Amino acid sequence: MNNTHGLSDEFIGQVAKLLQMAMLTGTNIGDNLRIVRVTVGEDNKIVLTPEYREYFEASINQMLEEAEAIKQTMQETPAEA
């Protein structure tokens, strides 16, 4: 029985995204990696679960909404000298 699995391009790309997110947000990449959920795909490679993909997409959308709200607040708040 073969218990060896490769990493899919999708998974490798996700690790890169998580590293970028950690650098942008100042969070620990380990914390981000602990949340990742994977399964073995048809080609015997590690792939992201559909549930994790959905979770990550929702997280990104929430961060973008929060960034937009901060931007709006900064534009509406007069600068102090």
C-alpha cells in the first residue's frame, strides 16, 4: 500500500497566500497553517477541502470589507496637525 502523497499546486499556492497574509497582518504563519484542511485528491496529491476553500474565501472577503471600512473612515476623518 502506498501512503506517500505529493502536494498539489493548489496546496502549494495556498501556503504562499498564507505566508503573504501572515506578513501583511503580522500574524504567525503557524496559526494560519493550523486552520488549513486537506484531503487526498484523485491523483494521490494533497488538495484543499471544499469547506476550507469556502472558509478562506469568506475570510478574505471579510478582510477586504474591513479594509474598505477603515479607508472610508480615514477619508471622512479630518487630519489633525
